Amino acid sequence: MRLLDVYILRYFLLAYGVCFASLLSLYVVIDLFAKMDEFAVNADSWGALLSNIGAFYLYRLPWFFHRLSGIFCLLSAIFALAWMEHQNELVPCLAAGIPGRRLIYPVLAATLIVTGLGVLNREWLIPMCSTQLQRSADDPHGAKQVMVQGGYDSNLVHFEGLAADIDEKVIRGGRLTFPSNLAGRLIHLYCAEMRYCPEANGWRLQGTVPEIIDCPQAALRSLTPGVYFLQSSMTFDRLTRSGGWFQYESTPELLRMLHQDGTHQRRIEVIALLHRRLTGPLLDVLLVLLGLGIVQAGQAGRNIFIKFGLCFITYGAFMGLQFLCSGMAGSGFLDPLLAAWVPVFIFGSAAFATLDYLRG
């Protein structure tokens, strides 16, 4: 690695660190101000309060990096070259016979490394923190009862309930609906408690109404009047996870879920997310190429603030198109595959068009 590469990389890493620390601090201050009462609910001392706050935001560091890594790379790349131009350091390099495209190689290499770290963060670190990421500020230890989302198992038996206890893996106020193709008629079974038994791959139903039902379904066994055991593919985690749970899971886990559960209510959204994960790293690199084209084009002169402004406009258009396509895919108006690749086609063409400015 040459001295020039180290010099440019130093600017890139400095800008990345400043951007990350600044926006993270801003996010923590604003969010903490809004949630201070929630943090104080379960804290009986200053030490417990600080511990709850620290743990809450520590687990959100990987998610923060995942969401803003693209814009951080863009700003760092722009700063590295724009600051050299502002300091009149590009002219000696060009006068020495160093082509302009040679100056962007360290920036692109750093962008690829950060993008690779982002993929590792998404596939390994975020899934490890998924449970904590889905907890609210007033429930630091996961002791609070949560809402039951409801869903169908592999036999199309519908599960729902009023509230769930995470520690005991119990759903209170449960209701099961057996389809007519299994029981010969539609059957509704109300349960005071539904206790999940992972070792038996099923549910112990207590306090059922009616106490005795005539159901030929082999998976439903009567233990005593008012107590049943239901063999089911439905798990406790599937019924109690938050609405956006799939955002925190790894790609292999999402693929396994799609393969095993063909009746998932948000199947289209999960498929769209998988395609966005394929195109996400490519879009981050294309975004940096667009930004470098803006810096090297010279249309903004030597004013670094105008160049940053143009990059923010570009990033706004980039994110707007992504949100539009993902929303249309989630609503079923656009194929998930097409929704993921439309931004690549549009911004990829624009990025390669700017490469003309990076030659010479």
C-alpha cells in the first residue's frame, strides 16, 4: 500500500468515525429524552437506571450501523476527496501524472470492506441481538406480557390469544379454530391457558370451553375434561414475536421459514426483504460511485458544502425510490424481485454514466 493510499484512507476513516459518533450521539440524546420515563419505570436506583439505558442502546449499535452504513460510506468518500481538493492537494497529484481514477481506488476499497462488514453484521450480530432489539424501553428484562400475533400452523389450525408470558411460555385467553377439513366441521376451542411444550412439540390446553369436544383430529388428545394436548408445528416464538421480527433474522433462517411455513401472513414482505438483502451491498457501492462522480464532475466548483448538499439530494432520491418499491412490493402491486432490482437498474445506469468523470 502506497503512502497516498494511506493518506486518503486516513481521511475516509476519520470522516466515517465522526459521522458515526455524531449521528449516534444525536439519536441517543433525542430518543433518551423521549423514553426517560419508560426507562425509570423498572429502575429502583440510579445504577439500575443507567444499566437499563446502557444495555438498551448497546444492543442497538449493530442495527444503527446496518441502517446508516450506506450514507456513512457516501459522506466519508465525498469528504476524503473533496477535502483534498479544498486543500489544493489534488492538483499536485494530477501534475505528478497520477490519474484521477487512481485517487478513488482507496475509497472504493474502503467502501467494499465496510460493505462486507455490514453483511457480517446483518447475518451474524443482529440475529444474536434480535430478542433485545424487539424489547421496549420499559421492559429491559423481557418480563412484561406481550401481545399475541396469531397465525396458522401446518394443518391450518388458527391460533390467537390475549396476552403471553415470555418466561413461562404461556398464552392466556387463547382461542383455537379447527378448519372443517380436519374436524368435519368448524370448531372453536377457547382456553384459559395455552402452555407451550417444546420437548413434546405441542401445546397443553387448560380450562377449555367446551370441556369435551368431538374432534377426530389425531393431533388433539384429551387428557382430562377441560385439558387437552395439541401436537402442532406452531411455536411460542412465532405467536409472540413483534410485527417486524423478520428484519432481525439471518437470511438462512428466513429461507428456512419460507420453506417450512407456506401460509405465513407476511410472506410477500419477507420475500421482498430477501431480495433487498441481495441488492443492498451493490446499491451501497453504486451510491458511492454516484457521489464520487459528483465530486469529480466539478459542476459544484470547489465548494465542499454544495457537494455535500448534492450528495444528500442524491441519497434522498435513492431512499425514496427504495421505500416506494418496497412499499409496492409489500402491498402486492409489484413483484418483490422487480422491486428489489429497479433501484439497481436506475442508479446503476446513473453511476456508470458518472464514470466518465472519473477517467483521466
